[in-house]
Amino acid sequence: MLCLASGGGQQGPTLAATGARVTVFDNSPRQLEQDELVARRNGLELRTVLGDMRDLSAFADASFDLVFNPVSNLFVPELAPVWRECHRVLRPGGTLLCGFLNPDVYLFDHEALDKRGELVVRHRLPYSDLTHVPAEERARLWGTNAPLEYSHTLAEQIGGQLAAGVVITGFEEVPHHADATAGWLPGYFATRAIKPR
Ligand SMILES: C[S@@+](CC[C@H](N)C(=O)[O-])C[C@H]1O[C@@H](n2cnc3c(N)ncnc32)[C@H](O)[C@@H]1O
């Protein structure tokens, strides 16, 4: 199994505990260290690989039965390379499980949402990143080194997977885990897709 952009010591060790042969791939050495730490602590085996989710050239074609991609594609500006690479490294009949944010969550002013729980429509969608928010405001809200987020569209998320050649066979939605949008709309979507044989 490939845990894609999935570092942090959560999903990789959990799947390894089921007996799966797991590779955790992430662009953060610190996140991968967490997987190694949890695996060591619990006597589990897994492999960690550092890299960008848009380039899986470290892996051969058809080398995984399952690609698990937790909510993380908000950190890359374009999704087509991610889906193309997922399709390539999956064996025929393999499964792609992916979680992503409901793009509509990005409509709202962050300060009003986080501080007062108010839904104030502010951002036109899709926004390419947060650079249209003044630097001073970004620093105040998230600190100076916060990663940029990209809202994406459902066409990129769902149409993009289909265009890469996988077939979507499952779809779920759940509320946001923390912010006030949870009372109004789904915060996260999850897809299950199969690479045809
Ligand atoms: C929100 S975490 C999701 C996984 C984490 N295990 C969890 O459950 O919260 C997002 C992960 O994506 C990784 N990431 C961000 N941009 C990436 C990229 N371009 N390529 C690979 N990994 C990336 C981050 O380092 C982080 O580990």
C-alpha cells in the first residue's frame, strides 16, 4: 500500500498493523520521522520515502495494490499530475482511496469563521492560493511560514480522477472536524476508485 502525502504517524502504522506492506510518501522529513517513530515503538515494519506527490518516479508502474491519499491535495496547485501518477503506480484492479476538502469551505472569511464562528462569504472560488489575502493578515492568522492552500474544484477532484483513467465506485461526505461550517455543509469528501483491469 502507498500512503500518499500521508506522513505524521497516523495512517501508515495503522495499515501496517493490519499486515499490509506499507510505503509512506511525504514531502516533509519531520512527518516521515513520526511514521518511523510510531512503527519502531510498536514493532511494525514500513518504508518511508521523501518526495512530492506530483512525482512518484521513485516507484515502478503497477507497483501498489492500494493508494491511500488522506486530505492533503489542498497543498498542491495542480491535481492532474497527482491523479496521473496514482493511476500509473496502481496495478490493474488496484484501489485509490482519497479524501479532500469540500471546495465550498473556502468561500468564507477565515477570521470571522475561526474567531466568531460566523460564515461571511469573502473568497471567489476557486482561489489559486492564499496570496490574495494580505501578508499581514496571513501572518496574524497562521504565522509567517504557513503553507499555501489551494481550493481546487470538484471537476479537478472528481473529473480529474476519471480523466486519469480510474473509475469511481464510492463516495462519502462528513462535516468539517473543527470549524463552524460543520453545521451547514459537508467539510470533507472521500472517493474510492478502481483502476480497470
Ligand atoms: C493534513 S496532513 C494529512 C496526513 C496526516 N497523516 C494526517 O492524518 O493529518 C497533509 C500531509 O501532506 C504532506 N504534503 C503537503 N504537500 C505535499 C506534497 N507536495 N507532496 C507530498 N506530501 C505533501 C504534508 O507534509 C502532510 O504530512
